[in-house]
Amino acid sequence: MSLEHVLCGLRIDTGTTTVCTDCDRELTECDPVTVRLHQNRQDAQWHLAACYCLSCAPTSLEGLPPTLGTQLLCEGRIGITQDCRPQQTWAVLVSPTIIETSRRTHVTYHATQEVLE
């Protein structure tokens, strides 16, 4: 299974929209985004560190604030997922493409599915 496949559906925010980390522009379904993820050495899950609009999107990890463990820069689009039983909807990453990773030798393919309240 590829890392892109694992990251597809990664929760970006708790609502149907999110905002760019740099400019606070509201991002909605189908908007292109670049996300910065990190994975701690002892953790198998990827965690969202930042989400950028197309105008603010970095092209490299160089110069970005450091995070713990392995960093990953990925571009994709915002999709919407809904769980009908509790009637919750949230933004997810769709069509992810890896741009860069900080450490290529130790990458675990497991996306985080944290429930943010």
C-alpha cells in the first residue's frame, strides 16, 4: 500500500471548511491544499501540522518550523466525509501527492484519524 493511499481521507478539520495556516483564507471542498504532516518516532500515526492554500503553499520543508519526528509535505484537495449516525461532517485530504519527506529511511504508512472536539 502506498503512502498516498494511506493519507487519502486524512482528517484536516472538524467542520466542512478549514483555514490556511499562513493567511487565514477559508478553504472549502475541492480547494487545492498543501499539508505538512509529522510522525513521531514512537508513533505510527501521521499528524497534521499545517494546511496551506495554493498561494501560501511551500514547495519544500526547508525553512518551515520544525516538528517532532519525520516531516512530510503533501499536496491534494479538500474533500468532505460524513458519518450519518452521529450526523457529523468533516474535511479530509483527497488525491494526495507526496512532495517531500524529511527522512526517507523510516516511514510508517498509517494515517491518523483523530477525533477533534
